[in-house]
Amino acid sequence: MRQSRPVFIKIGDVLVTQGNLSAALAGFRAAHVTFDRLAKADPNHAGWQRDLSGSHNKIGDVLVAQGNLPAALDSYRAAHTIFDRLATAYAGHAGWQRDLSESHIKIGGVLVAQGHLQAALASFRAALAIVDRLAQADPTNAEWQHDVALSLQRIGLVAVQQSQRNDALVAYRHGLEIMHRLVRLAPDRAAFRRDLAWFELRVKELSKAPGLN
């Protein structure tokens, strides 16, 4: 059973890329039934729990693509409950912590789409707190640093929507500082150069606005 588990998800992923969302959703839900049974049979098995939470996220992703935001949020929150439990039980496991951070981000994304900006901002700040802690624990890990910058990007975007442009500028300047550092360390990373350019443009735009520092 362990070796066959990824097949469920891989088939669903292919169907998503083909645009067959209904079939993909059916596949992810079938996978979810299997993962739920395994997780219930062995509640202490972290791998089963992670697979179960992952199936919640896959279902949520398809529901977002279908425009069913309330159902997607329910799926993401179900995944979040599991990730939170794993992150608490395995506080020293960076992978569980990052999963929890990404769970906050998924929830925040739906909340933004629903217009619940304050709640979305709280989710993005929770994600930032986690990745910032990981980055401080391992300053040489470029991926953690990049995660911090991306969290600041999301926070800044919400702040702009809330007309809190000073707050957005603070977030963008912090993100810009991180991206400058990452590009110096890895100048060939296209994603780093792209994000550096994004932060430079946002800082330039906001810095020109009247009344901003």
C-alpha cells in the first residue's frame, strides 16, 4: 500500500494539467478516503497524517480553481488542523513547520479572494512567524530566507489593499533587503532575480506616493 499511495495523487495532478478538474477532484477524493482510513488505523503514524492533510490541500486547490471558495477554505482548514498537530508534536522538524506555514498561506489566499483582508493578513503573518524562525535558526538556508521574502510580499500586497501603504512599504523594503542578499549569494537563480526586480519596483512605486517615508 505504501508504494501505491503516490499514484492517486499523480493521476489527479495529470488531470489538473489537462483541465479536467471534475475528474481530478474525484481522484483526490478517492485518495483522501484511503489516506483517512490509514490515518485512523494508525493515528500516531506521522506519514499517514501528512498524506491525509496533503489530500485535503489537493482537494482545496481544485475547489479554488472551480471557484468554490467556501468549500476550498474548509479543505484547507482541515489540512491546517493536521499540520498544526504535527508541527506541535515535532517542533524540531523543519518540514512540518514549513508545511504549517504553507497551510497558513493557502488559507490566507482564499481569505483574500473572499475579501476578508484582516483575517488573511493574520494568516500571512502567522506564516511569516514560522519561516522567520526557521531562517533565523539556519541563516545559510537560502530557501528559508526566500520564504521570508515571499511572506513579506503577501503581507505587503494585503496592506496595499487596505490602504496601509506605509506598512506595505516596510514589508517591501525588508523583502528587498533579503532578495539583494540572496541574489549576491546565488546570482544565477532566476527566481531570485525575478523577485528582486519585483520588490525594487514595488518599493519605487510606493516611495513616490505622497506622505510616505
